[in-house]
Amino acid sequence: MQSLLRVRREPPRPRDRIEGLSGRLRVCIRACSRNLGDPVDSYIHVGSGFIYLDVDLERFRSYVGRARSGAELGRVLEEVDLRVVRDYAAFSEAGRRLVIPGSTVKGNVRGRLELSFIPKEGYVRSCLIRAAKQPTREPPRGTQGWRHFRIWSRSLSFAREDACDYSRREGGVCLICDLFGTAGLQGLIHFSDFVGVNIDYTTLSPLDLPTGEKLEAAPPGSTFLGHVGFRNLRPAELGLLLYGMGLRSSKEGRPVLLGKHKYRRYGVVLGVVRYVVEYLELAEFSEPLRVRDTTVAPGSGVTGADLDRLIELLVNTAREEFVEELLDVDEVGELERVEAGV
């Protein structure tokens, strides 16, 4: 039986007072487009959860109207059901605007950070809260999750202790749960919905996949704008947040995967996006942000070339603090290699 790797857990920092860095990032998520210098043209689909059906209502009413008993009605409904056709799966919306929900973005950034931590000295800093049943051996090629495992095998090839649960106020939590929250513990990082700024219902692309599935997708170049708030962070933890978005040395991150069918290729590419930070501002009540020779005062913001430099410094601070623990995985490049059989 495989032994369980220990998760490094500590008491969460206080939530009842303000200390450290607090502020917000203005961030856009862009579906990759070669017209914008990206390596691929990629659509993105984030589902609303609604399934629309194409039904001939007049015919349905006439069938139902002829039923004279419960048994007849059952037969009628079965027959009508055979004629029901699924329409295109709708894109997520809020207030009649297309959005990528904040919960989706949070899960995407959190999941990437969880997978980026590997063990050091017998401990690992992430509990993989969303993947308690994650296999520790590569699934057979072609089965559910095999691409995901191949890309992240260095952080998935061992079993770890159970996920954090602070609902009983006992014990501690891992670093990722302290930052993003877990049962019984509110996170320190919050994500707004990301609203489409150059796309609406008229510009969605209907995609008919070879599997028979139909999706409404945002076309390449579509951009969604939102905010990420943070409080009580240290500079290295703010660097981790940026790292989880795929940022390394500038305000524009590397291509990463997000949304439905991000691991599959159906003749079109789905789910390849970039995170781009447009602005970083500190709250008036924040401590100053000091990293290397750079200082950002409370109540002030950073953009442009200064933001490029600051992001590089923050990411490097995280790498230095978590040296030998952070993977640097180009997930889009790894996926291409997996698809090529390398």
C-alpha cells in the first residue's frame, strides 16, 4: 500500500484584522488569437449550465392532447423525447452579459497553483482539495484524465493526506487553502465575474463538434475583464497569485488552459487563453509593497512598464521563497507534445 505524503499545514492567519498587502488587480482573460501574436487561434466555452432543446411545440401539444390515460401519456412522452434535439449549449451569462464566472477563474488559478507544488523534505504545501480521488498512476491513453495526468505527472504521482477542512477549527490548513479558502475558512483572494468587453450574443460562434456536441463559443481574441481582490498577503504570496495566472516576467502571461474541452482537439482549438494584468493598486489601509528596490505606497497603483518590472520581481520573490517546490509547467506546450505522442 502506497504511503501518504504529509501536507504541510499551519494555523491560518487571522481574518479579523488587516495586515500585510491588500488591494486589487484589474485583469483581462483573452482567448488566444494569432492576430494578436498568440501561438494559436482558440475558442473558449464556459457553460451556463442550461441545456436548450429544439422541440416542435405544436406537434408536442397534439400528441399530448390525444393521450387518454397515464400509460398513453407515458408512451407519448417517450415518443416525443426521441424527437427532441439538443440545441447549442449556452455560454455563461449574468445580467444579459457574457461572463466567465469568478468561481471558474478562481478554480482555474487555484488548481494551477495546487498542481505546481511538489514535495520537499517529505512535505507538500497543497492538499489538492478538488482532487481527493486523483489517481497516482497514469490512466490508460484515451481514458478520462490521461492528458491532465501526463502534463502534471510530477505533482500527481504520489498520494497525499486528506484535503483541508477547517470547519471544526482543529489543526491547520495548507498554504493554498489559507490563500483561497476551504471548508470553514474564508479565502484571502477574491475574484469578480469576468465580463465580455468585445463580445456579445451576436458574435458567439456556434461549434458543431465531431462527437455530436454543440457549443456556443467565444471566438479567438475575445476578451473578458474582471478584478481580483487580495488582503493580508506577503509579497511572495502575491507573486504566487500572479504565478497561478501564468505570469512570469511581464503583465502578459503565457498561454494557459481554461474552460470546456481544454485538453481535447476537435479540428478547432478550445480553451487556450492568456491572463493580462492591466493595473495593480494597493488599498489605502495596505502596508507598503516593498520588493527589491521597488516600493508601492498604499493608495497608489502601477501600470505599464513599471507593472512589468513589478510582476517580474514578485514572481521571482515567490520562486526564491518556494525554491525546489514550484514546478514551471508550460501546460499548453506540454499538451501539444502529448498530442504529438512525444
